[in-house]
Amino acid sequence: AAEGSGAGHGMGSILREVFLGGPALMLVGSFLIGLTTGERGMARLDVFVNPVFQGALCLFLLDMGLAAARSLTDAGRPPARVLALGIALPLAGACAGYVASRLAGLAPGDSALLILLAASASYIAAPAAMRTALPEARPGVYLGLALGVAFPFNLILGLPLYALAAGAL
């Protein structure tokens, strides 16, 4: 295998990073804490979870998106078809989430959330998988697409579109 080809990273290593990496462990840990503590635990964390955390998270992610978008131009201007992937992949995930929500018979609000989560997979798991699977890939490209294109698209246009598709609006 050529040096830097990523051939030294087997499927086990990639799956381990995707399922046991920091972001995945944080999500699973959050779900387990929520299941364990229930409404009582949520009430105790309300000030952190609702007004403070949501606002800080939104600003942090928007800042990350801007930084990633700048790194796109630093890495050399990608072709328009590459930028289009930053929108096409979240839409493909949203379509899969829509089908799954209909098959599961979810209520509109739950359906909208599943669609959004499926559309968001491109910037939750993909960067970790890319870093492990293709270490020679330029982070400015895959992070730029994930955080500079896909995230703002989902935030600005995707959320209302997914809620409309789910019947939640």
C-alpha cells in the first residue's frame, strides 16, 4: 500500500472511530443520561439545556461553519459539483429519514426530528470517518462541506423544509 493511501486503516478502525469516537460517545451518553434521569434530571439541567446551551451551540456551530467555509477557499476553490454535494447529501439523508419516519408511523414532530437527524449525519459522523478512512484527504474540503455548506443549508432551508415534509408545519 502506498504511504498516505489510507490502506492501513481497516474497516474495523473506521467503524470504531464512527461508533466510539468522541461525538458518538457524547450522543449515546446524553441519551443514556436522559433515559436514566428522566423529567427530574431534565428539570435540573433546564437552564443549561434550553436558553444557555441552545444559544451557545447555535453561535458555536455558525462560527465553525464560517471557519470551515473559509478553509474551503484556503484549500483551493472546489468545483461547483463538490459544493453541490454539501447540499445533495443532507437531502439524501433527509429522504431516507422521511421514508423511515413514514414506515414507523411517527407523529409529525417526531418525523421532523428523524428527518433532521438523518440529514445531519453528514456533519456528525462523516468528518470522523473521513479522518480515519482517508487521512490524506484535506480537512478543509470535507469539514468545509460539512460545516460550511451542509450545516448552514440544514439550518436555514432544511429545517423548515423537513418540518413541512413531516407535516409538522
